Amino acid sequence: MKYFSEVLNKFFETEKECADAELDYRNKEEVAKKEKEEKAAERKARAKEVEAAYAELQAAQEKYSEVLSAFIKDFGSFHMTISSPLTRNPSFNKLFDSFFDHF
């Protein structure tokens, strides 16, 4: 007599083989489900971290703009020497570009 597993859509020689195979399959499914949930939770937490860092960047850019504007208002100009390539720090590129918005 053969035993058919509707879960696996497969025949087995004994009832025990069928039950063991289904149990193994369900265990693997449960592990995969838990891993997927953990990854989703980690993704959500990391997304919040990125959003917080972006908010900090925006606040820093706003502060930079205010301080620079006040300096230029008081002293007429601002000079700064940059010794590293701008392409190494994209956030600085944005700050540097915003410098020219004041003119």
C-alpha cells in the first residue's frame, strides 16, 4: 500500500515516511516564515535609522545655511579651502552646492 501526501503531492511507502516528510516540510516552512519576519523587522528598523540620519542631515544643512548666511551678511564673503575630492562625500557636495544658492 502506498501513502499519498496532499501537502507534498508525493507518494510514500509507509505512513511513517509520509508523516515524517510532512512534518519536516512544515518545520522548514516555519523556519522560512520566521526568517522572513525577522528580515522584515530588521528592514523596518534599518529604514527608520536611515530616515533619522536623513533628518539629521537636513537639520545640519539648515544650520549650515543659517550660519553661512549670517557670516556673509556680517562680513560680505566666506572663503574655505577644500583639499579632498568632493566626490568622496556626497552629502558635502550637497552642502557645497547650497553655498552657491546664497549668491
